[in-house]
Amino acid sequence: MECNIDLLGLNKVKISIDAQRIIYIQSDEHICIVQCLDGTLRHINMLLKDLSLRLPSNFYRLHKQFIVNLDHVYCYGSYPGKMIRVTGGYEIPLAKNKRLEIHQRINNRFKK
């Protein structure tokens, strides 16, 4: 099911992205870099905290610079892990204070 998010890219170009095709989002100061399933990177002119408010519940901010789509997490390891691996083989760092919560959320998703 598509869940399109309309965003403002660099140079004020409107971009529509299907949220389910987003693997993760990385903050680079006032720009967010969106990594999509097809390998494309989209640069969004928005703070990570503002973008996080527009995302569905399957997205989780697990580090001050990263939001990940939990549907694309495929390797976590045992608690307390320092990294998670997502579709495409990307490794995303986990903030120390988020490790238990993300561990519980991932385990709950796999139990369903």
C-alpha cells in the first residue's frame, strides 16, 4: 500500500516519495538525505525532527542523525547491539539510550 509523502527538495522542487520505499533517512545539518530502495538518494530541505512528524509509525529515530524504516531492518544481533543492518546492507548506528527500545520494537515486529 502506497503512503506518499510530499516534501520540498533542494532548490524548492516538490518531491513525492512512497514512504514504504524509504530505507532510512540521514540528517546532514538542515538537509535530510533519504535513501530509497531503488538506490536513489533524495535531498530534502527539512530538519530531521520535522520530517519525522510526517512519517508513518513504522519509522523510528534510533540516533540523532538517523531515522530507519523498521520494515527494512533485517539484522540486529543480540541486545545491546551498536548497529543495525537494513536492506541494501547499510549499517546504521544505534544511540546508546535507544538500544533497549529498538530491540523491543524489532522483536515485537518479528513476533507478529
